[in-house]
Amino acid sequence: MSSASEDKFFPGLEGVISNETAIADMQGTQGQGGLAFRGYAIEDLAGSVSYEETAFLLLHGDLPTAAQLDEFNGRLRASRAIPGALIDLLKTVPRSIHPMDTLRTAVSVLAHFDPEVTAPVQDHDANVRKAERLVAQMATAVAAAARIARGQEPIAPKAELGHAANFLYMLNGTDPTGAQAEAFDLSLTLYAEHELNASTFAARVTASTLSDIHSAIVSAVGTLKGSLHGGANEKSWEVLEQVGDPDRAEQWIQDALARKERIMGFGHRVYKTGDPRAVILKEHCRRVAAEIGDDRWERIAEPIEREMTRQKGLPPNVDWPSARLYHYLGIEVPIYTPIFAMARVAGWSAHVIEQLDHNRLMRPRARYVGAPHRPVKPIAERG
Ligand code: ACO
């Protein structure tokens, strides 16, 4: 006889509350679906605070004072360099390997060289320091791996630049314009945290066994990679590129919907009336496209967005506009998802630390649907 709890089955864990958290709230002020980081609405954070302030908020619980931000920036900048052994390893990875796979390896290698690698897994302060180093180092690792994949030498970080500008500098070897750095910084803030999405859940499950923070982030990177989650920003670009011409967009989406295709960059498990991050980023995409004098991708995106919402009731999620923004910034498509990861590491880390501070092992049950219990026959009697 199965117990009552075994009878409750939630495919994909939809609607299941498995944790309490003080980090992100997706209820919104009207219970309509919104997003707030530690009580601050995403609409108020985006464009008003830097990614560094957002990361501080997530890791330390509140927005920094000017003095706290100064010190935090100092610590991030001092931690940006990655070990030479990691750069050497990245040079040996076959060029065909996806950058999300090299990033997963990079986080694992960074663990070995972390100065507090032997600290107890539940040492809160050591975990915050490790998280800060990961925020700084993952950006450097993504840029270095991208350059190596292009056959170029990695570029050392530039201490006088902020996190977003420094990343673009390490990627391209030139200082970005203020507008480019600002737009990129905004995307990092929007990507920084999102409650119990699949990758954050994976990180918390790993931490719940009393494993270490780097192991939890490795789990998260591997989980983010999939196209139903973070991998959707790369796939969103493929959709836009496949359409290619604004005049084809209307027909393309009608045909795709008639074929019952899944259109990457649309839909969300929690938001059913729209992703507030996508709304914010779309405005910035329009602005950047106007600045560079090329609205082709906006004009392709628009009818697809309209028809997905009208016919399927599926508004875009954040990955839909972020693909366009990264294209406008001249960033290569395979590192769209690694950029998501280097931003999300702040949220992942905050969750891992919260999990380790109030831990209970995560161990759900499965409903058994296999063969009935049966005797083991001697090998000669099987078949
Ligand atoms: N395109 C077309 N149809 C869709 C889409 C889509 N993007 N998303 C959902 N649907 C349809 C499904 O086909 C299904 O239809 P049916 O009931 O007729 O079979 C119905 O909506 C429900 O789909 P599920 O996959 O069960 O819904 P779920 O809540 O699991 O969906 C998900 C969430 C996985 C994000 C889904 O919307 C999807 O696959 N989107 C595309 C991938 C994507 O953009 N992922 C990024 C999410 S945001 C993030 O991770 C940052």
C-alpha cells in the first residue's frame, strides 16, 4: 500500500515549493508574477544599479553603501586573474567543444586553486569569499576560453574597468563604449538571479548533500546548458537567423506554429503572462538597434513575438531579447549561454550559501511504474 505522500505526483516538480528563500520573489506586488531581488523590484534595479551592486545585494543581503561597494570592487578586481594552469588547460581543449562545456571544466579547475579550498563546506564567510572570487573569475574564464577558441591569446583583466566593461575588453582587446558597457551590464543584472530555476535547484540539491560551493556551481553550469533553460538564448538567435528577413517573419511563424514547433525564447514555467526581464531588455534592444542604425532583427522579432503571444499565449522570456542584444554588441553566439552563467553565478552562490546555512538533504521520491516484484531465476531458467 502506498502512503498518501507517494500518491502526490508533480511531473517536472511543477508548483512544488521545496525551499524557503530570502533571495528572490517571483510573486510580484499584485501576485501577478514579477521579480524582486531581496525586496527590490527588478524594474527598479535594472538600469539603476550596476551588476557589481546586484551581486553584492545577492551575496550580502542588501545594496552596498559607497564604501562597501568600493571594497567589494577592490576584492573583485583583485580576484579577476585565473590560474595559468587553467589557461594552459583551455588551450588543450578541442576547438569543437561547446564553451558551456569548457566553462563547466573551468569552474572545477578554479576550485582546485581557490585559496580556501580546504575550508569547511558550511563556513558561511569562506563561502561568501569563494562566491566573490567565482563572480570575478568566471567572467575571465569565459573571455579567455572564447579567445583561445578563436586562436587568440587571452587578454589580462584591466583593473580600472568595471565588471561588464572589463569582460568586453578581455573579449575584444578594446575598451567598449559607455553605451555598450551599460547595455551589457544591464543584461548581467537581469540574468543575475531567478529563484528556483532548474540550474539553481541543481546547485541547491548538490549543496544539500554537504558538498562544496564549487561542486554546486559545476552542477548549475551543466544544468543551465540545456536548450529548455539557459541554452535558449543561443537557440533564440538561431531562430532569428533562420528567418533572416523581416518580410519572411510573419509567414515563418505561421508555418512553424502549423508544424507545432517549439520556438526557443518563448514560454516560461512560472511566468504565464510575461517575463518582466524580457520587457525591460526589449526596450534596450530597440535603443541599441536604433543607435547602431540597424533595426532588421527588431523587425524580425516583432511579428514572431506578436503571433506567439496572440496564438499560443506564450510571451517571450529573457533569452529572446538577450540574443539580439549580444548580437548588437558583436558577441559570438556560442558564448551567449556562458555569459548567462557568469552573471547567474551570483544568484547560484547566494542560494548555495542559503542552502548550506539552513540545510536539509533534498531527497524526493519517485512513483514506481516498473515490473511487479518477481523472483530472481537461476541463469539457466531465464529467457
Ligand atoms: N513554443 C511553442 N510551444 C510551446 C513553447 C514554445 N516555446 N513553450 C511551451 N509550449 C507549449 C507546449 O508545446 C505545450 O503545448 P501542448 O500542451 O499543446 O502540448 C504547452 O505549451 C506546455 O508546454 P510545457 O513544455 O509542458 O510547459 P512548461 O511549463 O514545462 O514550459 C518551458 C516551460 C520549458 C520554458 C517551455 O516554455 C519551452 O520549452 N520554451 C522554449 C525554451 C526556452 O525558451 N527556455 C528558456 C526558459 S527561461 C530561462 O531558462 C532563462
